[in-house]
Amino acid sequence: MSDNLTAFLNSLYALITLVITGFVIPLLNSKLKESHVAHAQAVTDMAVTAAEQAFPDGPGSVKKAFVDSYVSGQGVKVDTTTADMMVESAVQRLTKPDMSDLVIGSVTQLPPVAPVVQDVSQATIGRD
């Protein structure tokens, strides 16, 4: 009886170890990576905003050096390409006009819209 119990417990231990190493650890790693990227983007956004305020008429190279210095000083570690993409993304969001205020011409009347068929059995397209 004790041999059967030992074999069962060994098998159970092996199964639990497999589940932890195969699923739980990779899941935790991906969640940590997502959290790290979100933190890095937030720090970069803050640094870009600060650089734009500190050097409004300064050249881009000065602003970029400020952002790089601040981000690395916060302990954020990303490769150069990713850092450059995060900075460009932050600048784009900061300088992009708000599309809700954009008015193109004056719209006085909208074109008529075809009625929406509520019941598919009433549709005549493709029927003879």
C-alpha cells in the first residue's frame, strides 16, 4: 500500500512540476514583461512632455538627450530601437491635433441613407 502511495505522490509531484514550469512561469513572465513595457512607455511619455515644456524652441537632439537621460535615470532598461520608437510615439501623441475639434467644411445636409433591414427574410438582395 505504501509503495502505491509513494508512486502516486511521485507522479503527482511530477505533474505539478510540469504544470508550473510549462504554464505558470511563462504566464508570469509575460505579465511582468507587459507591465515593464507599460511602465517604460509611461516614463517616456512623462519625459517627452517635460522636455517639450523645458525646451519649447530647442532642437530635437537636446530634447532627445533629456528624455534618454531621464528614462535611464528612472531605471528603465529597453533596447535603443524600442526606446526610439517609444519617444516617437510619445511625441506623436503629444503633437497630434485632437480629431474631435477638426471640422472640414460645413455640413448642412447629410446624404440619404438606405433603410436598415431588421428581418433577414425581408431582404431582396440576391433573391429572384
